[in-house]
Amino acid sequence: MKNIFGITYNDLEAYFLSNNDKSFRATQLYDFLYKKRVFDLTKMNNIPNTTKEKLNTDFDFSFIKIIKKQEDTDVKKYLFELTDGNRIESVLMYHNYGISLCVSSQVGCNMGCKFCESGRLKKVRNLETYEIIEQLLLIEADLNIRITHIVVMGIGEPFDNYDNVMNFIRIVTSNKGIDLGSRHITVSTCGVIPGIIKFMHDFDQVNLAISLHAPNDTIRNKIMPISKAYPLNKLMKTIKEYIKLTNRRVTFEYIMLDDINDSLECAKELAKLLKGMNCYVNLIPYNETENIQFKRSKKVQILTFYDILKKNGIAVTIRREFGGNVDAACGQLRAKSN
Ligand code: SF4
């Protein structure tokens, strides 16, 4: 039985029509679920009982469970248990421009980035669409807030779970329901080229972020095994096509690892690689974890790296740090949740 929170508006409409019901039932149901946040069928007063009974036999209305919440200034980390006992995490961040939620897309991850705590647990399975939607619904209900931005940047590689993540985007952007603007959503990939190509045609208004983390294949191969399958020249060619087609600015994430990718030569090489592109670079001070040997770049090194990019005309920021005290920072999810 499918969970109702994984059903797109179009599929719901098709469902009602195929059951000789009215297509506007989809609008009514979406309105209860996503606008009024009424999840109990018995409380949906304008839907006829026959329709409710059918919905009750055809769909599962259950939720995943919040089992732990950790809080720090401007950040909250949630640990969820799925119905099969697997666990995932989401991180909520308060910014000056709104409230963003970083959702997970898989249980574990197969991409094997060497600096990533989340990827130490191999992929167990993809998340279903409803399991991604429910991260948002439960956190909004818990805090009585509305999330304004979503980043698909938690545990997992979104393009390794393409269909479920894209249905998640269809549901959160539907104007019949949550109605979040496409431009308020960012999908982050470690560089899965076929996913980027598909994505640029399917969702040309949703933001794309690339976990780059190195200016050449030699360093990238050492820290991101994916680059052996999708080398940098092919990745950059695809990103240029993406920018040409969508006219959107791409974000490059660059984790600063001491003595690995933070030299002045790396900064110059990166500037050369990105010259003239509609992009910006987000330098991320690395969050050290017990299990991984990499160290955070020294502050002066990060600032010098930043300056070199800036002087070479590359738009760049140093990411404000979130959640280090609750292990909610980038690459720390699932580090200590069990
Ligand atoms: S950084 Fe992202 S893609 Fe790489 S292992 Fe971690 S979760 Fe997977």
C-alpha cells in the first residue's frame, strides 16, 4: 500500500478519475494535507465518506517517527526512525533570509567521499518520496513553523535516487499544497553527470549545487571516488550546458581540508577552472570528526584561498558555520546518532 505523502498532485488526480470520482477531490485532499495540515481522514469534512473509505483502503497515512532532537544556536538536528527501523537525519537552520531544511535522500550513501561521515555507512536503501516529505511535515509541526528553503544535501546522493527525489520536489512545489518556490530549493550532487543532464531538462528552475572539493582530478580522485567515473572535464562540460540551458547560477561547494585541497596553487587552479562561468563558490570550513583523519584548513589559509578567488573575479563566500556542537554540520550527519 502506497503512503499518501508520496503521491504527486497529478497522480492523485489520475487516481480519483480512475475510481470514477471527481478530479477536484485531489485539490480537496491536498488542501487538507498540505495547507490545513489535517492528516486524519475523519476530520476532512467536505470529502464524502465513500471517498474516505476508499482512500483508507488504498493508502497508508502513517508517519515516520522523530526519535531525537538536538539544538544549538540557529540549528536543530532531527533523528528519524523509519518503519523498517532504519534511521536518517535532517537539519533545520535559521538564516536571516528564512528557515531552511536540509533533508536526507537515502539511508547511507554509496558515493564514498573520504571526508564524509554520512557516507561511512554504505547505502542501505533509497528513501521513498513520502519519507522525504515527512521530514518536512514533522519538523514544521514540531516547531509550528513554515520552512522557506529546502536543500537536498543531507545523507545520500539525490541523483542516485532520482525519481523519488524529483517527486518530492513536485509535491513541495505544487501550488495545490506546500507551494514552495522552485528557486527556494537546491539539489546538491557530488557530480553524477547523467543525473545533472536529466535534472536540467526536468527542473530548470530548481537550483543546482555541485560538491566539487578539488580543482583537478588528481586531488578529486583521492577524496571523491565518483570522479573516476565522472572526471572533471566531463563534469565541467555538463555544468556549462546546464548553465546555458537554464540560465541559472551554479553553486560549487568546496570543503577546505588542511594540506589536501587548500594550497594557493589549488586556489589559482580553481579560479582558472571556473573563470567566466555563472557560478559562485561556497568555501566550507571542514568539520572534523573522530573517525576521519582529515583536518580543517587553518583560518589564514581559508582567507587567502578566498582572496585569490575574489581577485580572479570568482564570486565566493565562506559558509557560516552551523551546528558543530550538535554534529549537524556538513559531513557530520549520522556521526553519533546511534
Ligand atoms: S558527501 Fe554526499 S555524496 Fe559524498 S558520501 Fe557524503 S552523503 Fe554521499
